[in-house]
Amino acid sequence: MILICGIPSETPITLVTKALTNLGVNYVMFNQRNFKNMSMRFELNHGQITGLLSINGHHYPLERFQGVYTRLMDVQQLPELATEPPNTLVRQNAQILHETLMHWYEIAPIRVVNRTEPMGSNFSKPYQSQLISKHGFLPPETIITNNPEAVQCFWNKHKQIIYKSISGIRSIVQTFTEDDLSRLDLIRWCPTQFQLFVPGTNIRVHVVNTAVFATSIDSKATDYRYAVNQVGNSAQLTEVKLPDELAKRCVDLTQSLGLIFAGIDLKITPNGDVYCFEVNPSPAYSYYESHTGQPIAEAVASYLANKST
Amino acid sequence: MWLILSASHDFHAQWAFTQLQQRGLEPIEWITDQQFAYANCWEHYVDQQGCSVTFKLTDGRTIHGQQIRGVLNRLLTFSTDHFVLAKQSERLYAAQEMNAFFASWLHSLPCPVLNSPSATGLSGRWRHISEWIWLAYQAGLQTDLYQESDLTPRNLYHMQGQLSPPTPSTQTVIIIGQHVLGHSMPPMVITGCRELAQLAQTSCLEINFSVDEKERWFFSGASPLPALIETGEAGLDALATIFFGW
């Protein structure tokens, strides 16, 4: 039996639950919005983990779960808590329930997509970039600084640069232009990340265990995820097949980060150089699957259920 | 040059700084989170040739990454005092950015960094007690029954990786690199502690035990921010060996 954690109506979740049904695999939905009707406990005794998850009066021994797919949203942002004042018992209880869940699946010896700790490398893009480089992917030339003069030099040298956040917050890629010079002094408050713009083809690679799904993205936007806002047209997505060596590197990279499921952002230059910008540990893969028909959800479901695709 | 990084009130860091200086580890600099917050200039490069970092503090010190031969990293988080006039959402964003930035430049240093940054802590990974108990069992240490439920109030000690506050029966072992420091430790505990530090990928680790009347050592918690003063001369020997030896 598989435990699905998150918001049932969210497309990445819906696709996996459908895939599980198609495989004939039972699942239980930990619907975050239903927190008032759920309860959980577990115990750890000489390396053995047992416990119980109760949902709407139904009781599920934790030992029955062979896998977990988790896409939890921030508990405190749940619509059911929107009118709750800060620090009420309701908010605390919702939080503790989710923490108990996460503490359990962080250590449970079952298939979890993905555990919390490995997802953490994404909290710092340049930190993750250093981990990525060990697998032969090129990092874009980057400066992180609070010194406007250093940025000016970087811009003068490269002519085309972009800027974005260092952490995963407010992570929208923007092109640096002459208009930005007048506000460059603002970076004295907080170091900001600037990168050489790398021309080429955006490729998003989804890795599920050892399965690889690659999508080519055609867009003139700096950040194709916001193509409509940036250039007025949405991006064009096409399924592509990676060379075996590159596919293997993507699998090795994913595993080295401790992840089962990852969305890897590559750019392949006209020269054939392969840059990697990010490994996303909780990819919103449905956007790509809906455009290309790639069976990513089926691969996730098969992994969780330990069935070959 | 060697660096000790910590909060300004970290007397373990201050002790290590003073003692290591007296042992001839020179030049050694102690830089606090508040000094970093007001740094004049940061430049951190990441590219195909590798990484570099340079920062200039308001007291005139300039640190280049390539000069650094070792770091004792006890930073918990980044100070945001200088953002006090900003909106809370902006302060939170800036704090996230600074933590992400620190993780990158610390990780980029080629010299020993005790401890390396992680997503859940600038000076090593802070784990919930449930995860520590799981790891301790894998490491061969004795563990007691642990229970958790959404019906019991949040336990702050558990969040900090401890079963409970220290008691008279608490024994502490501190790992610094390969060195296992403590009193009257059974051989299995020494082996298990080394293994736990390896599993946890944490070079500087404090491991606590509750010792019962039969002298059995039960794991009771761990922290990536060990009480260094407790290690005395042995701890200083361990740090000096690691830093001089690189």
C-alpha cells in the first residue's frame, strides 16, 4: 500500500494516484486539508518502526505502507487555517501532526519520494551547483556579491548576464540590463547572484530512480517558466532522447544527492557543452507530462510499488 | 590562516580561539555572525575553474578563501539585526539568502571545515531525536524505546536532538574528526560513536548517553555544536592535529 501526502487535487498528485490505480496498487491519501480528522503515532524500538495512521476513523498500521509520495505544502498556509489566529491550538495540532508524519517517513525503511533531508541541497543554488559540478556538468560562471563595482566588471566582461536569488525563494531569472544599473547599489544590503547568460537549448530532465525523461523547451524568455509574462508566448515542449552517457550522468547526479525523483535543468550550447543550473527535488512534472505524454507519473507509481515499468 | 566562526556569545568558540592561539595556531581569526552581518564587501565566484571567496569586515580585516587552512564552524544562523527596519517578509527573504550564501562559500573552501554547512544548519545538520535514535541504532549504540504521537505536545528537547535535559547520569562523548573524547567509555561506545559521526557526516559531534545502574550506556541525544570546553587539552590536541595536519 502506498501513502500519498499532499493536496489530492494537485495535478502531480492526481497523476500518481491514477497511475497507482492503473497498476492495481492500493493507496491511502494523507489529505493535508483533512488534518482535523487524522491522527498518527509511531514508535522506534531496537531499530523496528511501528505505528498507526488514522484517517476519518479508518486505521492503517504504518508497517503496511511500502512507499510514500510526498508533496506537502506549508501547513500554516492551508486554507482551513486561514482564519485561525497565530499560535492557536488548532494551528499547533496541525503542525505536530505533519511533523510526526515527516519524522516517520524520514526514517522508515521503505521507498519515499523524496525524503526531506536530500531535498535540502536546493536551499542554496551555488552550494548545489558545486555538488552538481562533480558529475561533469558545467556551472555557469557566477558571482555572488554585494559589491556593485564587481557586478559592473562582470557585466562589462560578459555583456549578457542574468540575476536570480541564491536560495529557492523568489527564484525568477531576470536579464540584467542598463536600466538595472541605477539600482545596483541596492545589492549592498544583501549579496545577490549574477550569472553569465548561457545560450542554447533548455532541456528539463526528469529522473525517477533509473528512468530518464527529457524534454526540450523552445522559448525566447529568460525564464521559460514565466514565458507568457516575459515574452507574451508560452514555451514549446518536445520530448527528446538524451545520449546514454548524459542520461547516466543525470541518474548518477540524482542518486548522489540522495533523491529518487528529480527535475534537472540543463542547457546544451551550440558547441555541445552541457550546463546544469539546478536539481529540483520536488518537480512539478505534470506540466511536462501534459505537453509530451511522457509517463513520468507511471514511473513514480511503479517505483513506489516496486514494479518494473 | 585559521578561522573560528560562531555567534558572538559562543564561549566555547572563544575558548577554542584563545587556547589554539596560545598553542601557536597563527594567524587565527575569530569572526562572529554579527561581524559578518556588517561586512563591507563579499565576492564569491563559482565557475568551471572552481570557487573563490573574499570578504572585508568593518574592522579592516580582509579574508581570502585561498589563505584559509581550516575552519571551526559553529555558526548557527546569520544575524539579521541590520535588517531590523525592513518589512518582516523582506527580513525573512534576506535571512534565507544569507544562509544560502554562507552555505555556498563555506562548502567551497578546500580546507577542513568542522562542520560543513547543511540545509538544516550552517554548522552541520540538526536532526530530530527520532532520526538520531534511528542512526544511533544503525551505528551499534544502545537505544531505548522511543514513541511519538500527534497527541503529545511538541517537545523542544526532541527538536534539538535530545531525549531530555541532562541528568546526573548523563555522560557526554565528543567527536572531533577521528578523535573520540570522553571519560570511561566502553569500547563499544567508542566504536559506535565513531560510526554515528560517519553516518551523520558530521566531524564535530556531541553525543549524550544515559548510563544506568548496570553501567549500560543508552544513547540519549546528539548535537553538531559540541561543548568544546568539556574536552579540555584533548580537544585542543584534536583540533590542532586536524588543522596543522592539512
